[in-house]
Amino acid sequence: MADARSFNLHLDDWIRNEVPKVAANLQKQIVAECLGAIVQATPVGNATKWKRNVERAAKGKPPLPRGYVGGQARRNWQVSIGLPARTPLAGTDPSGRKAESDGYAVIGRITEPTRVWISNPLDYMDALENGWSRQAPTGMVANAVALVSAKYARVR
């Protein structure tokens, strides 16, 4: 019986100390993969290709809005722990590298399984997710979650 007791204590210790670390590392990996997929799938606007601006260009007029630079939607993907981000960030990030880098820094701080949010507080994100852009007609988030979920699915 001493062997069973010793095994039970060892197992309890492993569950208490190691399982949360393993789970946190898996969570970090999954959140990082979702973030990368979401950011890269997010459309980057090109005002010169918008129908209204094509019509304006045909008349010799400059595109609207004046000074527009694509990448605001990508810049505003934010990773947070506990609560979703509610404040939009200034600037643009057409490549998505800044949003990913900032997100990975937050993901790196996860030490135990916790609620992690990948959110984008821009007003037009629901429209983008619901097919507003021809660059992402089926959205970004649902596709990324489905892709990553399929990768980590277990055969039952």
C-alpha cells in the first residue's frame, strides 16, 4: 500500500504543479496561432480600388477619404487577459507585424490557464467579419478559429 500512497502523492503533486504549466503553454500556442491567422486575414483597405474612388479617378478627382492609409483594422487587433480591449489604437499596421508583436508580448505573460481575449474595438469590425470586404468575404475570426480548432481537434 505504501507504493500506492506514494504514487498518489506524486500524481497529486504533478497535477497541482505541472498540469497548469502544460495547459498554459498549450493555451499560449493556440492563442498565438489564432492571433496570427486573424491579423493576416484582416483586409487592408486600398482607397484607390473602392468603387466610389474608381469613379472619382475617372473624373480626375483624388480618392476619399483624403490621406487614407490602409491597415487600421489590422493595427487594432489586441490581446488582453481578463477583459476585451475597448479602446481603439492610433495608427495603421498594413503588414500586421506590430499587432502580432504586441499580442505575442501579452501571450508571453500567461503563466496559468486564464481567459484571453483577441478583440478589435473598431466600430466597423462586425461588418468586416460579416463579409463587408471582398478581401475577406467570409470574415476573419470565425475562419481562424475553425482552422486552429481543426488542428487541435482530438479523435473521439
